[in-house]
Amino acid sequence: MVTQAGLPVLGHIGLTPQRLYQLGGFKVQGKSADQAMHLIEDAVAVEAAGAFGMVVECLPEPVANAITRIVSIPTIGIGSGSGTSGQVLVQQDMLGLFPKFTPKYVTVIDSSSPC
């Protein structure tokens, strides 16, 4: 395992950009009870694999809160409510650099980008 080699690992569950189109685009993940349970299982597996923390992206707030309570490592939320250990706001979202889509949780502060 990577963590056994001494490399720090930050896990990432929920909306993962690498699988964007497999997940149906920019959509909230874990809306159904089955999906929520799968994400909770993923979070427990990420912790068991030795990650020092995990990003929980685009999850319903109750799911992100449950994950944060269940695992003992920090959770960093991106569009997953205020119950995570910390928050991240993606710079490209905040600055309006993606003109075709603005996440619901973002207030664009600068949309003067030529993109």
C-alpha cells in the first residue's frame, strides 16, 4: 500500500472529477439511501487504508455529517454542507472560470474571465 511506504494520502469520495461522466456530470452524489450507505462504506475503507484525511465532494449535508461523525480522520467538504471538519472552495468556481456551470453552493465574486 502507498501509505505503508510512508506516503501521505488524502482520500476523495463523492463527486470525483476523474469519474465525472461516469457519475452523470456535476451532480450531487449519495441522494438515495443505497448511495449514501455506499459512500459511508467508501469513507470507512479510505480511513482503513491509512489516509490522513478525505475530501467529501458534492454530498448531501446529512451524508457528509454522518461520514464526519463515523470516521476519525478529518473530512474536507466541497459543496457538502457545514458539518465537515473543514471547507474548500474551488478557485475556478469562485471566480466564475467555468461559464457553463456554477455550483449551487458558490457565490461568484468575479465573472470577468474571458473564458
